[in-house]
Amino acid sequence: MQETVVTVEGRFTHHHPAERGTVTLAVGFEGPGRDDVVRRTTQAHARLVEQVRALHDPSAGPVTWWSSQRLSVWGQRPWNNQGKQLAMVHHASVQLEVKFSDLARLADWVEQVAALDGVTVHGVRWALTEVTRRRLVVDARERAVADAVARARVYAGALGLSDVRAVALAEPGMLGDQSRPVPAEAGIAMARGAAKEADGGGLELKPEDITVESTVHARFAAS
């Protein structure tokens, strides 16, 4: 009996609560005096670093990692609405990144430092631990293959065929079928989160679940 080729796409997606949050913030000031701006920025930065160091413990947290960029200093002469160039304004800024394993402590710390003079919180990146991410990627790939097999059996059954044999399995785009856009690479982890004002006026951090997904393309011979 002549075999019928069945080509399918298998997919599986995990949604897992975020386990890490990395806060990105900057501390900086501006003013007419360069030395004063630099002094205020370095002092405020030193106070933040002191807080972070007190929380830092790579194994136990709540801060598992942090980094600080070098101080940036620059000046510019702004223009007023009459087209006149004004006196020099000096700027100084330092960016800081702090990774938390305790997301409740992260929210408390962000709320505290966001109220400090000269501090701007740019946002939070949500993530999984590397151990969890690897486990979910492997599991998602296995389940995507199982999904492909199940789809092929359904299609074969609809044609009155019962024997289904795999002949090719690949990540998206590697079977040579370019009739439609190639999906995201199998096993990519994506993170999204949001920060908003709580009803009581405080900062409420609600990270969305981390999405770990896998997609495979498979070809089967059915008879």
C-alpha cells in the first residue's frame, strides 16, 4: 500500500511564576555646578550601594547579584523658547542593576528607593532560575514532540489510515518548508511583567508568568 506523507507542527507552552526580578535604576542630579552635581550623585549612589551590599547574599538572597556602571558626567547648554542659549547645565548619573530572589523584598525596596531624591526606577526584568528554565525547556520540547505525534495520528485516522511512522523531526524551518513564517526558536523563554500603583498608593509589583515554549516540525508516513 502506498504511504501518505503527513507533515505537522507540534507545540507546547509552560507558564511558570517568575523566580527572579532584576531592578534597573539610575541615580543622578543636574545643576549649574559640575562639582556639586558629581558630589550629590556619588553620595546618593554610595548610599544605595550600601543598602544593596547589606542585602546581598549569592546563595540565600534576597539580593543574589548586583552591578553598577561607571559615573557618567556631561554638560549642555539648553535653549529657551525665544531661541536664546542658556548657561551650562551639568549632569551626572550612575546606573545600578539589582537582582532579587525574594520578590516581596524587591517590591518593598523599590518602593523605598523610588521615593529618594535623584533616583529613577527604570523597570524590572522578570526571570526564572537557570535550573528551572532548563527543566521547563526540556519538558516543553518532549511535550511538543508528543503533540506532533498525536496530531499526525488524528490526521491519519481521518484518512482511514492506522499505521503512523515518523520519518523526520526538526526545529521550525529545518524541514525545508518555507510556505509560512517560521515560529520562534524552540525553547525560548520570554518574560513580561508590570508595575502599577496599588490602591493604597504604594508600588504593587505583579510579574506575569514566564512563558517557556517549544515548537517542532515533524513528518510522518501513514498507511
